[in-house]
Amino acid sequence: MKRKMLKRLVRSFLAGLFVFLLLDIGGREWMDRFFWESNFLGESKILEELQIHVEKHHIKATDAISLKKWAYDNRIIEFVVVREGRLLFDLKIQEGIVEDGIQLLTNWEKGYTNVIKFADGNANVQLYDGRNERYHDILLGISLFTGLVLGLTVLMSGIREDVDYICYLEREVEKIGQGNLSANIMVQGQDELAKLAQGLDIMRKMLVYREEKEHEMRAAQDKLVLGMAHDLRTPLTGLMTYVEILRKQENEGKVSREYIDKAFDKIFQIRALSDQMFEYFFVFSKEKIDLESAEEVESAFGDYMSELLALLDYVGFSVNAKKIVWRPILVQINRNYMGRIINNLVSNIRKYGDMKQEVYLEFFYLSDKVGISITNGIALSDSHINGTGIGLKNVSQMMYQMNGCVEIPEMEKVFRVILWFPVIKDFDLM
């Protein structure tokens, strides 16, 4: 901003100076030419008055006292009398000139064309009363005033641009305050005001982005609540049906163990769904977690892989873990979240997995991350598609908070999830 103001000051000063010099120098030249050619200053009238005065008082060309008195009375600045190449009188010379005058240089007399008849003969005279200096002073004042006005106009024009831009930014801020975030904020120049406008536009875009994210989150939560309500309705309906059957059997005096087990199964389904919903709000409401110290892959994931194998084997799945390879690579995890992730994945496989197909576990090692891949067939593809997916949402959020991510490739009749963890240090590179 300081550089911009300095440029404006220099530009306005140069503009004013240019106009001042143009008017003053050009005006003086034009004035002098005009005065010389038109006799506007009335030099002939002064000469007539001098001629009358000389004749009336019989003044000689060398009568310095009388000529000086007349010159002072008529406010003459320059007064020279020349005859035959000799200077007889000069108003600027205080001492008197000798009777026969002072010899001039050759051709000096050609500049003195006005002839006055003195008592002692004709002589050439040059008069100057300084009246054109007054016009020069007026011209100087006009030139100064015009240059100053022009310079101030140029300066104020630049300042007005900044003021208009500030007013524009003020209006845009008011629009943002009123919730109107659709229009882009115009950024012009590269000064502090432009940076301010750019910052306001970035803020507007961030507000738009946050608003869109909040809208997406609300939509996702609405969808989740509706999905969970639908998922809860199915086991609740089954539970109510089995309870009604048990009540009828109780009235008849015989209660079937089969319907008691089915009722308990529905209760466990409802409990699992409520646990997932609780976990969802717990995970998404927690902004930051503490990670464990960096440790090797086997130390970090070994117990969880053993737990995963045991849980899947317990519910009847066959697991192929031949591609699990441990390497001396460091990662960081949160053990609480890792336990939750394993439970979610086991629940998902148990719910939708095809028990006739093997579950494949595999580790991937890239330069900057480690991946744990879990793949199995889908038994209930329709149910998998229509489910809320709250378990996978929880897994994704927990991985994000551990600086990792989840990859779920779209594959027909196959469910695959890859957990990616960032590499802290690779001993092979040391």
C-alpha cells in the first residue's frame, strides 16, 4: 500500500509539473511574441509622451537628470538613448555619461529603432516599463494553480479508486454476514486491499465448503437414522412375533425352546445395532486421539490378526492367512480403535459373508504405507447393498483419526476392505 501511494504521489507530481512547465514556458513565449508583434503593451504611446515631454522642456539627449526624473515618474525600468553608435544615456548607470557619450560596439545601434527629436538632435531610444512582467506573474500563478489542481486530481482519482474498492468490500462483507455466499469477491491489484479481498474470498469459499459439508453430514445422519430405524424394525418385528407365539404357548401350557432362542437372537441383533450407533456417535464426536509409540508391524498387528482368525473360526469361517508377511517396518496405532475395527469387520463378515468361501488375509507393503487386506464372498448381496453401512463408516472414521484410510474396491459378489497405515520408519532403508 505504501509503494502504491508513493507511485501515485510521484505520478501526480509529474503530471502537475508537466502541465505547469507547459503552460508557463509556452505561455511566456507566446506572450512575448504577441506583445512584440501587436504592440499590446502600448510602447508607442509612451514614446509619444516622451516626445511631448522632451519638446516641452527642451531636453537634450545627454540631460541625464531630466530623463531620469521622467523615467521615475512614468515607472520606466529600462531607458537607453543612443546616437551614431555612442551611448548618451542609460537609466541603469548612476553616474553621468560624458557629453559626447560612450562608444558602443558595432551594430548595437540596430536594435534601437525608435527615434526621438531631442533639443540637440535626433537619437535612438529603447524603453521598457515592465508591464509584460505583470502578465508573466499572472501566467505563473495560473500555471501553478492548474498544475496543482491537475496533480491533486490525479492523486484523488487514485484514492477514490481505493475508497470505492473499500466500499465494495464492505458491501461484500455485509452480503456474507447476511448469508449470501454465491458471488465471488473481485480481486484487483496486488496491494494490501487485494490481499484483503483475496482473504475474504477464501473465507467465503471456506464458509461455502463448511456449509456443504454440514449439509452432507445432516443428509448422511438423516439417512443413517432412517436406515437404522429400518434395520431395527426388522428384528423388533421378529421379536414381537416370537414373544406373541411364546405367550400363546404359555397359555397352552407348553413353551418351545426354539422360539426362546429365536427371540434372544433378535434381542442380540437389536443390541448389536444399538452398539454400532453408539460407537458411531462416539467416534465421530471425538476429534483427536493419542497414538501408541511407533512399533514394528508384527508387534502392532500380530495380536489383532490372531484375534480376527479366532473369531472368524469360531463363527464357522475358513481363513487363509498364508500371505501375511511380517517386515521390520514401524507404524503407529490406537489399540482401542484397532479392537473396535476388528470387531466391526468380524461383525460385517459374519452378517454378509459367504461361509462356503475362504476369508483371505494379506499384507501389502508400499514405500509410505502398510495395507491389511481382508477379502471374502458375499452371501446376502441385497442385504449388503441395502444396509446402513454404519460399521464401515465407523471403521473409516477411526482409520482417519489414526492418520490412515480405508479402501473398499467395488467388486461383484466379493467384499474387500484394505486398511492403510502410514509408515513411520523402514529399517530396510537404513
